[in-house]
Amino acid sequence: MKVVVAEDDRTSSEFIRKGLNQQGHSVEAVFDGRDALTFCLYNSCDVLVLDRMMPGMDGLSVAKALRASGRTMPILFLTSMGDVDDRVEGLMAGGDDYLVKPFHFSELMARITVLARRPQTAEITTRLSLYDLELDLMDHTATRAGTRIELQAKEFAILALLMRNAGRIVTKTMLLEQVWDFNFDPQTTVVETHMSRLRAKIDKPFEVPLIHTTRNTGYSIHAPRQ
């Protein structure tokens, strides 16, 4: 079994690495959130053990980015943040299990083993397509009818969320929570502003509009109805 351990405390990381090695498992240790994300995007593993508080990029952001890119490896959060709200937040970010420090290695090993047994049935998605619109999740590029469209980071994130939920309404609250990762004032117009810019790039230059508004509810993207 190949395990990635993303833990910035080198003493803890070495303790876990030695224990897993003694059980016959391969371990890749990383000490920075961005390094963890990069490694897991381009390499396979059976389980990712992920600390929540790390330099470069926190664990929640790493998990969300991996799930957004289609990576399906089991994620075990290993952290000192043990409140119920912390656990829920970790699981909602894409974690499969949550173990609070301090911990017994035997329990960590048991949880890793159970996670590794779970079948990873979901395929890795690196491209999204709808009608004549394509989104490359790895290169962060968008094209429509063969024309390259330059998108800002938030515009790309909004479009990806809409396309992952094609045909379904995405509410303003969902956009604020998943794209901005903050609880904004409900009166904010940040969503409307970015959606207007996105439409100007995705729909305005083309004959067929793909992004639609449902009044007082949210937004959706769908191909033209025949």
C-alpha cells in the first residue's frame, strides 16, 4: 500500500512513516500543503493522511482542490482540531475519515487499512464538456466552439461548479461557500458581478446562451433544448 503523509510536524511525520514502513507499506512524506496537492495531482496513492494546519495551503483547501480535480483517493484528516464542527467541516471538504491527535498508531493503521479497502469507483475527471463548451480542469483552460476563452480564477471556479451540476440549479449560497469559501453578507453582489463577467465571455460572443438565471433561486447551465 502506498500512503502519502502530509504533515508539517517532522517528528510526527517520521513516527508515522516508520510505523507504516514496519508494516511493509510505502510512504511519501510531504511537509507543505501545496506540495501535497501537487504530488497527489500527478501521482497515485492508496490513502492520503492529511494534516489540517499546514504551511503553503491548509488541509481543507488541499482536499477541496483534489476533489474538484476529480481525484478519488481516500483522505484521512489527522489533526488536533477535534470539535464536532471541525470534523464536519473536514468531511464536507472531501475527507473520508477524521482522526484527532494525540492518537494511537494502531488506530491510525486500522483506519488507513479500512480506507484502502474501499473501492475507488469514480473515474478521474480532467475535462468537462457541455454542448460546444469544454473545460480542462488540469490546465485551467476553457474553449467554446474551438475558441479559447480567458477566464479569471473565480470565473473558472464558477463555471466548473456549474458544469459539474449541469441541468441543476446552483444557488448563490452554494457559489459563495464553494467558490469563495466564506460566508458573505447575504446582500453582497459579488456573485452577480462575476456571473455577469462570465456570461460576457461564455455566452455573449456566441449565438446560443448556455448560462441561465432562475429568479430568486440561482443559476444553471444546460445545452439548448431540442
